[in-house]
Amino acid sequence: MGMQGCWRPVAASATAAATADQTDYPPRPMQVKCYHFIWSGLAIVFHFVDLGTDVNVITHYFRNDERGYAYATIVIILVPSFIISCVSYQMFDLDRNREGSHKWNRKLKLRIAMHVIPLALLLRCIDSLKYAWKSWRTGRQRNTGLQEKYYKLMLKEDADCALLQVLKCFLESAPQLVLQVSYIFKWVNSEKPLEPGWTGYDPLISAVSSFLGMAWCLRTFKNSIRYVQEGKDNIGSLGNLFIFLWHFFIAISRISMLSAMLYISWAYTLIAMAIHWIIMTVSLLRIENHVFCTSDTSVVSRTVTFLEKLSNNFLTTVFAVVSIFTYIPLDEGDTCIRYTCYYSLCFLENLLGASIWYWIEGRYWFKVLITVLCILPFILGCSCMVVYYHWFHPKEHRISNGNVIVEKGQVENGFVNVVGQGENGVVNVVGQGENGQGDDGSEMQEICLSEKL
């Protein structure tokens, strides 16, 4: 995403307020800890574990003569991988242009090859681990300047990884999960005996891990973005818990409904998903005005080229696909209205799907169970979202610039202009007050704001 780290001195009043909870602020001093290496290493290991799990599930489908499920899984794996590579390469290309690096060397060839294969997400994880190592090494050499430079680059790569992981999660893992749960429904109704050993439980184990992974992925995404956003207050432990529960319950309800519909009819389910995608694409294009990987020249002139506009629209269509499972705001604005509209639409879809399932399914216990899974977790997820925003969402928004701190109370119901000297020049921040939940859900816009700064 080409983020530029924008850490500047914070006023004493902000420092005192931040000492109680440092969940999301970049730590001072910027020192790499042991857990940075552990998490980066685990991310690389889990990438190969995920690949092995995919191969195992595909093999399971072929062994059980479920070629439709197997071929659909292969398509779901390959297509999102190339989409993620396109997004990652655009971020990489913007970084390269900003650095003025246009040499055709071995390193550039390797990066292009990793995006073509496609292993873009693995490359980002390796880069994060590399910058963590360089920051730790220069810290041991007492070179504070290089230590902080590599630390910021590590956080930037972590934020890029988090965005790509969200795309992978909801373009690849979530559709696979719909297939797996639909296959489980089919197995339950067929009353076929399981294969001997653990192999018979492959789809079930993969489905449970995917449910947890999707919720954890979004929680990590929100925190990773805040690490590189000094103007955002941090999320507490209870806030993180309710974010996790919010997305976990929503994922259960959406995937249960889609899996039930897919079990009944593949064709009608795909048509319904396509209609949802078209509605969300049109809505995002008309309502949200985000910028993605826009060059510095376009930011200054407030204009975008045709290719930049095309890439923005492409990203909008991608996140419209993501919205089949969850909604990630792309632009600043009143998230209260957008969340209300989105979750109202999804609740109507879940209600319709549950009604169709209850009407068609023959077994009483099975139709009641799936109907409850379509409705109850959705209500619980929305309740966790309301609890989070009402009690645990950070209430103060700081824009730190030297000794200038803008608190939330100063920007409500109006505009605020902050002009100051940033790391790379003059910083202009224009913000509008809010009358709803606020604009904190707009992680994509935070990324672009960081690029502009």
C-alpha cells in the first residue's frame, strides 16, 4: 500500500493519556522484540500450512468422487491468488517509484517472479522479517536512526500484509469454507460413514480453523493499520475481544446461510451472490470516494490518471466481493449509516435463506439447527458491534504534529484545519465533525491518508 511512516513528537498531554494502554501506538523506543520474530516466522510457516491444508481438502474431494467440489476449490484458490498479486504489485510499484528506483536488477526480477507465481503474501511476510532483523541488528550497534527506519518499514510491511491477508481470507478462505460446510451438510444427509482415521474429518477441521481465522484476521487488520496511524487512539483488550466476537458471529451466520443455499442449488446461490455483488459495487462506487496507491503528483494536484481511476474501481469491485461476507469501509464518513444499511441487507438475506431452508429441508432437527445458525449468530454479532462502538471504541482522536494535538471534542460538528511541518514537508489535515459512530471504521482511507502525509 506504500505507506509512509509519519511518527512525530507528541505533546506531553497526549503522552500522559497514552501511558495507560499502549495496544496500538508504535512503542517508544522503537525496538524489535522477540515476539516480532516469532509472529513473522509463524506467518511464513502458516502460509505453507494453509497451502498443505488446501491440497489435503482437494485430495479428499477427489477420493470421495466429489469432482465438482474439487474443481471449484482449485478455482477459488487460483483466482484470488492472482488478484492479491495484482494488488500487492501495485503497492510495490508505487513504493519503487517514490524511492526513484528503476534499476532492472536481480532483486526486482525476483520480486516480479514472486508476484507472478503468485506468492506475493509470502514475499511481504519475508520482507517484514527482514526489516525486523535489520532493526534489531542496528539497535545492537546503537544506530538509533537506522533502527527506527527499519522498524517503521517493518510496520509498513505488517500493515500491507494485513490488508493482503484480509483479501486472501474473504476471497479465498471464505468461499472455500462455504464449499466445505455445504459438503458437510451433504454428508450429514447422505448418512455415509466417515473415512477411517483423521482423514474423514479433514473438511470439518478445516472449516473450524477457517471460522476462527477470518475473525482473527480482521482484528489483526484493524490493529496493524492503527500501528502506523499516530492520530488514532488505541483499542483496549476488551475492545479487541468484542471485535473478534463481532466478526466471528457474523462469519458463522453468513457462511451457514450461503452453505445451506449452495446445498439446495448451486445455480440460484451463485445468482444471488452476483446480485449482492452488483448492489455493493454500485453502492461503493457512488457513496465511497477512496484513493488506492495514488501517486504523489496526483495527490498534490487532486487529480487521478485513467489508470489510477481504473485501479480504484477494480479495488472497489474486489471489496464488493468481500462484502458478501463482511463489510470494510473504504472511505471516511458516518459508518453508523453504512453499517446499518449493510447489516440490514444481510439480515434480510439471512432471513430469506433461513426461510427457504426451513421450508425445503425434511429433517426437523437439521432444519431447526441451520435456521438458528443463520439468525442467532447474526444477532449476536451485531450486538457485539454495538457494544464495542458504545463502550470500548476509542473516544479520542489525536493528530499529533509537534506540539499540536486535536482532540475529538474540538472537531465535532465542524471542520478543523491543522497545518504543520511533517517529516517530508508541510502537512495539511482537514477533518469534519461527526454525528454518528464516527469514521474509525474507514481503515482503507486511513492507509491513503498516511500515504498523503
